[in-house]
Amino acid sequence: AQSVTQLGSHVSVSEGALVLLRCNYSSSVPPYLFWYVQYPNQGLQLLLKYTSAATLVKGINGFEAEFKKSETSFHLTKPSAHMSDAAEYFCAVHFGNEKLTFGTGTRLTIIP
Amino acid sequence: DGGITQSPKYLFRKEGQNVTLSCEQNLNHDAMYWYRQDPGQGLRLIYYSQIVNDFQKGDIAEGYSVSREKKESFPLTVTSAQKNPTAFYLCAARRYPTGELFFGEGSRLTVL
């Protein structure tokens, strides 16, 4: 079955530290991959997407993600965390059907 | 300004009442989706529509109904048959062929 796994439902990092949010998917065919961010009581906003071009994808707010086919991973990183990065982050994968499959989300907390 | 417009933002309902959540898009995307989000949980697909006058059940369609009479509009009705309707509801439209979703700001329904 096609699935998306986000390791760690809660991640805490200090302000200025590296942010690393993990996402793995199950598929033998490279899919389209996305990261979304959700602030409280708001909809999801697209952070970045991989659509079979460069494997290192840059997004908004200083985030980037690297597609690694051999590891079936699409981890999200940011070199230096800011207080405004505190939010929930969702990894999503388009496996080629009519739906987008979401991970269960990772809540990111920034420690001052 | 292009996007997805959901209304109302907040809605209170008495038990036994039906309520309809509005979703309008001006992105000209064919496919539209409704998700439900509960505290600490990911997104669960309620219904989706790939074309006007056609729609399919998602993973949790019981107690909900939809219509798709126009490309721009995809309203969701939460019926009295839905046993636990208090939740945050998100509408989205999908870009073809890459599959990313564009979300509205959400509607929070509370049953009193």
C-alpha cells in the first residue's frame, strides 16, 4: 500500500539551530512530493514541491528538501530556526492517482 | 487575487441540524477536495470531485454530502447523521498534473 511516514509527531529545536523534519514514502516509482505548513486555525500552505527536476528543492521561508530515491525520503531542513517557524508541517505524496497522500504531521516547537 | 475561499470561518450548530460549508475557487482547477482535521491528527479525506457533476467518497464520507454543479464551487453538507461533526474542515483544489493542492483557510464547526 502507498504510504507516507513522518518520523516524530513533535520536534523541538532551539532558535538558530538546524531544523530537520523527516519524511519517507513507499513507492517504486518516483512520485511528486510536497511539504506543507499549517499555522493554528489556518489552512495548509505549500512550502515546496519536487516534480522530477532538481533533487534539492528550495522553498519559501528558507526551507529546502532533498529527494533521495534510494532512501525513498524527502526530508525538510532549514539551517537556522526562527520563532516564526513554529507550526505543524505535513509531508504529502502524489502517487499518480487522483488523491494526495498525507503524513500525520510534525509539530515544530522553537525554544527561545 | 486567486485562491480558495471557504465560508463561514466559524460555525456553531445544534445537534440534529444540517449545515453547509461553502468552498469557492477561482484557480480554474478541475479537481476539488474536502478534508476533515481533528486536534493532533492529520487530514482525512471526506469527498472529492474530479469534474463537474461527478464526485467520489473519500475515507470518511458517512454523514456528509456534496454537490458539484459548477467548476468553481464544491459545497459540503454535514448532516445530522454525522455522529461527531465538531472539527476543522478544509477545502482544496488540485493542480494537474503535478498534483499539489491549494487550500482554503478552513471552517471550524462546533456542535453544541
